Amino acid sequence: MIRETPLDIFRVDQKGVLWVESAATFDDAKARIQQLAARQHGDYLVLNHLTGKKILFDTDCSPTPSSQLSHSIHERTAVMD
């Protein structure tokens, strides 16, 4: 059976790993992580149920001239079981 939303997004922090929501595409997951990082900085993990691949995103924030925060995410392959 193929899942309608094959990707799951998790927040990773000192307390552990918390499921956030599902996403249909990798681009959707990445965009949603950017939105989430605007409110809550930290690491986010995307799990692809079709391939088993895990991608860890660490969010980085830096001030902009308009005093708003600009959020970028850095992708790295997660080595987790």
C-alpha cells in the first residue's frame, strides 16, 4: 500500500524526537520546516517511508536589516536507527 503522504516531519531536541506532521513531497516538507523554524528553532528530521531515507535539517537564524529573522535550513543525511 502506498501512503498518500509518504514523508513524516519530526522535531528533534534535547527531550527527544516529536512527530510534527506529514507531507506529500520533499519540497512541501522543506517549506513546512522553514515555517516551523520561524517559531521554534532546532533540528527537524524528514523520514521518507518509501525509501527509508532520513534527512536531518538544522535551522539557522540570522538577523536581517529589517530586524526580522531570516531562516535557512541546512540539510544533512541522518544516521539514525
